[in-house]
Amino acid sequence: MLPTGRLQSYISQNNLFGTTDRLLLGVSGGKDSVLMAHLFYAAGIQFGIAHCNFGLRGPESDGDEEFTRSLAEQLGVPFHIVRFNTKEHASAQQISIQMAARELRYSWFEKIRGEHGYQYIAVAQHKSDATETVLLNLIRGTGISGLHGILPRRDRIIRPLLFLSSEEISSIIADNGIAYREDSSNATVKYARNKIRHEVIPKMKELNKDLDLTFEQNSRRFLQLETFLNHEVEKLRSQLFKPLSADTWEISIESLTALHPRELLLFELFRPYHFSETTLQDLAGAWNNQSGKIFESRSHTLLIDRNLLILKKRTAQETGYTLISDDTMCFSWKDNRFTCRYASAEGLKFSGDSKIAYLDADLLQFPLKLRLWNQGDYFHPLGMKGRKKISDFFISQKLSRFAKEEVGILENRNGDILWIVGYRSDNRYRVSKDTKNIFIIEASE
């Protein structure tokens, strides 16, 4: 017996979609998504099946494809299939295989949804997935939004199985004799989520057998808290941010200093403008005595102007650079924090970290400039003879177009490039046997 009544109640309670809407179901062939397809069929909901073959498990991936094709034929619903070269995409974008698969999957789902007139995309995440997500967020570091776990609906993506736990799904599958495909990669603990699933959660359930229910209740409370916080922050922002034009605001530093709890509210106030916690910490440390200092995010600029902050949206023409004087100790640029120091060459140990540049201080001409890459830039890569175009260097590093646009270029006052931040410094300014003083600059997020 399939729990179609519980499914329909969950859909209605969360207002997931209307009775006449057509759904595109992402079906991998695993038990969760296969059960979702059977539930929708039994409930009389209109849907089609979409399957991604990521080509990561050879014949096993092809078997998943054939299984889902047969399932669609069995249920008499439309079937959509795509094959990806996931490893190639991950390499080109400099991201993990898991992230690449996610990007490819959701982009294609949305394409199929629009082309074939589906109203929503349904994915088969369940209550236990939500527990794992909260734990992952806690381990990696998160704000309040990371504590509400997986939402039943976000834009065009719905998750109609969040009323079921993984144990319930396994039981329903077994009781109804429903065939499915087992993904061998789910058993490995190489991935963080699988490690949590197979090693961490079983231990936690020894302390609380109703762990998923507890996390569901806690997540609901955190969602309510987040909603309340967002409402209060919006009111506070409207009071503190005085518009000077359509894309420029002034904010009293005194009003920000009086906030309590300041760190939390400062982050929430400036979060829509993409400033990181590190940048905002630097800002708070500078606003009382460093008038004229500028902080940047990918979309906005903050200027300390005596007792005011000026927040301005950056234009497409702005290059976004910062100047570094010979006494600069630390600064922020594009969500990264940089620290600078001098050292004697005698006895210094080099870390080999590409996020740290060791430069001959006596060859530098201040102020240095940290900026974005321009067409025609070249440098002399450390350890190599001759010069190389930075565009060619980026190609050799397999950087995507978007990644290139985020890389910092440290430039000497004479125009020479000293360091491609996070990748390679210039051979002309390397530390040699004749170097006496070293300028060390380090980048961190």
C-alpha cells in the first residue's frame, strides 16, 4: 500500500503545486526517486521523467538509464534523457565532480521544464537528507539559513518526499516489491555526505532514535527564526541606509556601532551586497580611524567617509583595484583578506603555498596595485625563462572565463606584474641569494 494520502496532505499543507500542474520528476533509478514516480502515478498526478546519465560509472550508469526508460514506459509517461561528460565540465570549471553534476542536472532540468511546459521540477530528497544537510552545514560553518535544512519548495524546485525518512522509504519499497537500481557510490565514505550518513548519523541515533523527527522540528523553528530575523533586518536597513541615489546609500557609523549583537546584524544588513564576514570584521576595525579606506565585494563598494559609510553599487566599467602602501599591514579586496609583512632573508622558511608571495622588497616600488586581469598582461613565471601572456597562463591552468575574472593581479608601480594571486609570482622579483629583505603578502578567504 503506497502512502498516497500522506503525499497529498504534504503537497496541500505546503502548497507545492496545483491539481492541474504538470511535474517534471528527476529520477536517477535509486529507491527514493523511483518511489516518488510510483507515488505520483498512484495519486493521479501528471508528470514526466527526466534522467541524467553523468557517465561516471560506465556500464552501471548506462544500466540506470535503461532502467528509468523502462520505468517511464511502464507508467506511460514522457521520458527525457541527457548524457553529460561530467569530469570534463568539472575540470573546465575547476569544481568538484559532485558540484559539476549538480550544476549540469539543475540547468538541464530547467531547460526541459521550460521547453515542455512543466510547471515544477520535483526531486526526491527526503527527511533523512534534510538531517544530513543540516549536519554538513554545521560542520562546514553556517548562518541561520543553513540550519533550516532543505525547504519543501524553492522557486520551481519542489521536494514532495520530505515527509518520509530513508527507513520509511526502504520499508515501502520492500513491502510493495518495487524494483530500483542501487548506486554503488552510495556505499563509499569518500564523500562527506556519505561519511555522515554511514558513520555519524548511526551513532547519533543511538542517543536519539527519532533523530530525523527532532531535526525536522528544530529546522522548522530555525526557519521561523530566520523569517523573523529577515523581517527585523529589513526594517533596520530601511532606517539606517539613507538613499543618496538609486544605487548609493550613506550609513551612520555611530548607528552601526550601537548595534547589538553587532557582528550578526552587521553581516545580515550587508549580506545582500555580498560582503563577507572577514571584510565586515576588517571594516568594523577600521571605521573609527581610517577615513578614506575602501572595501569591495563583487557587486558593491564601501567607503569610510569620516563618520559615515558610503555604500555604492559598482558599475560594469569599474576595474576594482586597491593600492598597497609600504606600511600596509592588512586589507580586504573582493571577499579576500590580505596580510603583508617584511622579513629578513636569513633563515626564512618558505611554505610553498601559492597563496603566499615572497618578493624581493628592495625591488618594489610603492604603492603596489592589486587589480583584475587585463588583455595583454604578461609576466615572467617563477622558475621559467622569458615572459608569458597571462591569458595563456590561465589556459594552462584550465580556468573558466568567470574564474579568470576573479583572479587578482599584483602590480608594481612601474607596471611590472609581481604575482598572480593564488597561482604564481614573477621570476624577476623572486627571492635570490642576493636578497636581503623580503616582502611577504598572503591571501586568505
